Amino acid sequence: MKYRSLRYKASVFLAVCLVIIPHLSSRIHAQDFYGNMADFLNNIYGIDDNAGLTTFPVLNIPMGGRAEGLAGAFSAISDDISFIEFNPAGSSMLDRTELAFFHNNWIADTKIESLAFTTRFGYWGFAGGIKWLYMPFTEYNLYGERVSNGYYSEGVFTLNTSYTFLSNYYFSGYSVGVNLKAAFRLMPDFTDIYDRIIAGSGSEQSGLGIMADIGVLTRFDFLKYYVSREKNMSAAFVIRNLGPAVMDEPLPTALSFAVSYKPIRPIQFSLDFVLPINTMDFSLSEKPYLSFGFSANVTNFLSMRAGIMFKAGSSRFTIGSALKMDRLSLDINYTLDLLTQLQPLNRISLAVRLDLGDNGRQQRRNRVEDMYLFGLEAYAREDFVDARFCWEEALRLDPQFVPAMEGIAVLNRREELLYRIEDMYRFDF
């Protein structure tokens, strides 16, 4: 009863924050306000009649890592290997090559193991991953005797590629990415009414699905209160699990609209709005839901995060942290389902990420900036030849380094002006 009371208070608080403020107009009647409040509470704590109508639940369960620590509000962030499940456009904007191992201790005896890898070459990003869900399958007869056993399992293979275009020094550009995925379900054989194992019965319930994710990601500066080349805001649009039905059951297709914002260097907020779509019958689509995330870098080696998902029949709260040690990062998350019985442990996920380097990108970036600064020094002492050489070298290393372009443009205008002045004072005989 105490837990229900706390949940009710939390519901009222959320309703006040998200419903009362938009309705502070005298033209809105009280009955409209209470009706909207009821709809809001029902969307969070009510039952979604269309839940569970799609196949391959493994597609809706995150691997773990930072994305799960933010309750899934990660589509617009996509700054580590977790992007592979939330926005396929993330790979071409990552600075580092990463290899990650995930373990997710899901519900009861259900476990999820995952492995993912990503790297980047120029404006192209590539990634691959596998996720495997498994749980014991044991069948007993009326006398309590075991008559069949094995493992029920589901898995997903993912191949990713993305490309970034229109990027330069001032703008990160637009990244477009695609995931090609194959999901499988393996069911062990079960018995008939006479407790005899039916040969091939498991394979009849097993299945294979082919699908794709399509994502767009961009980053830019907006209301930025710190100095850095890092862009402090990002936006994303993603279509996930788009593909044909499997055994007359639709895939969990969904559209995601997401933003993230970092007002100061250590603090970041993120939001994902998800619209599930039943591709076989749109009227049977699940209700839309929201995920909010908050993260903070406590030190250069420790970060904390929290997230909450408002989803009918499956709202949840997640907290987590990450410890970075040179080339290795350890992520741990704890998830509490707000509609289940409160227990000391609900769900725990672990992730180990290995930083395999950046293929020399940081060294090249430092060289570009050094050449640009050498050019400024040469320009200040009126050594314009040396300034042009330095800026041209910077552009050779990075053709999109706009400050060097601007410096060369200034030199060109200066030479044009000098030529016009000389032409004005030239006498023709």
C-alpha cells in the first residue's frame, strides 16, 4: 500500500508538471483539464490493449550500456557503440573505434548477451553486432515429471553503415545511416497431450525476420555556455525495424524523433519521442511514449546518468554510471519497472567498452590546427607567403577546415586590392 501511495504521488506530480502548465488559460474549462489529466495518467499507468501484438521481443530490449542508463533517450546522442540499436547514423560521427561486450540480466531467468564493434574511415562509418536472448524451457506433466527441456532463444544480427555529408569546421553536417538486421527465434520441441515429444514442433514455432533501420543525425551549436569545438545540441529521426511480417505477426516498427542538449560541458539532457506502428493494421499500434535522459560527468573518469520512460503498461526508471580507465570503460545500470512489485534488485546490465583508437584523427586534427596558428603568426608579421603556405597545408590535411579557407580568401582579396592600387598609379606611354 505504501508503494502504491508513492506511485500515486509521483503520478500527481508528473501530471501537474506536464498538464497544468499548458492549460493555464481561463478559456479552458475545468472538465477539460481533468479529462486531460486522466488521459495522461492512463497513458503512464494504464494498460495498452495493443501491447504484445508484435513479434521478436528481443528487438525491444536494449543491449545495455549508456543508452539503457538513459532509459532509451539516446537516438540524438549516439556518441558510443550503443548507437547501433537506436540510430544507425551514429557510426560516421564517432571519433573512436570501439569493441563492446554487454550482459543484461533481464526478467527471471532470462539473460541477454551482446557483442558490437564500430569503426570509421573518413566520412564513412561501419559497425556490426549480435544480440542473443535465452531462457530455460522446461515442460512438466501432470505428475511433476520433466518431459522436455532446452532453451528458448531469440537473436539479432546487425550490419551498419553510415555517411556524413556537408560537414565543416562550423557544422557537423548530416549523417544518414542504415542497419540491415536478421532476427531469429529458436524454440525447442514440446509434447502432445500424451506427454510425447512432437518431433519438429519447435521448428514450426521458430522464425526468421529481415528488417532495416534508417536514421538521420545532425549536431550544431545552440545556446552554448562553454567554449569547445564540440557541438552542444543534436537532433535525430529514426525508423526502426522496418520489414515484412513474420508468421503473420508484425515487427515492432517505430518512428523516433529525438533531441539532446548540453547547456554546459558536464551536463546533458536528452528526449526521445517514439511512435510505434503496426504495419499490418495501424489501428492496432501501441500508444506513443516518451523517454527522458540526464547525464553528468562527475570527473574525467566517472559519469552518472538517469532516465525515465513514460510508456503505457511498461514505464520504468533507470540509473547508471560509467567508469573510464584509459582505454577501457565499464558501464553498469539498474532498471526499476514502475509497474512491478518493488524489489531490492529488478534488472541489472553490465557493459565493457574497449577504445581501440581513432585511426589518427586526433593527431591529424592537432596538426591542422597547428598549421592554422602558424599561418596566423606569419600573417601577423606580414609574411604572407608563409601564411598562405601554412593555410594551404592545413587544407591539404583537412579540406573542410573553414578557418584556413577564410585566411586564404583574405590573402586573395589583399592581392587583388594591391593589384588595383598599382593599376590606378600605372602610366601608359
